[in-house]
Amino acid sequence: MGTLGCIHDMMRRDKENRELRRRNRERMKETRRRMTECRHTELPPTLSVEKLEEIKKQTQEKEQADQNHAFRIKLIVGLVMLVLLLLCGFLL
């Protein structure tokens, strides 16, 4: 008699899980639909074309400045390592 209760409980949980999976699929479909709708929206009306171009220009300038800064840091680190290697070579 004990195994029948376990089997019944397992079947009940399986049924509940099926329903939960179905609801989760529906919720994910709805989320995916909302996300794809958000991606295809137009530009906000508060941004003019000139303002958008200026933002792009500022972004490009910032990226260029970041690249220059990273190059300088790599150059300094490389030179310091070279000096340390040369000093170690002379000390040995």
C-alpha cells in the first residue's frame, strides 16, 4: 500500500511540472515578443539628427582617446619590463 501513495504523489508532481513548464514557455514567448518589439522602435522624438551626429562624434573621439591611453600604458609596461630584464641580465 505504501508504494501506491508514492506513485500517486509522483504522478501528481509530474502533472504539476507539466503545467509549470507550459506556463514558463508562454511567459518566455511573451518576454521574447516584448523584447523584439522594443528593439524595432524608432528614435525618440526628442533627439534631433544633429544631436545624434554629435553623440556619435563624441563617442568616436572617446574611443580613440581610450585606445591611445591603452597603447601608452602597454608601452610603459613593456619598457619597464625591458629595463628590468636588462638589469637582471647584467646582475647575473
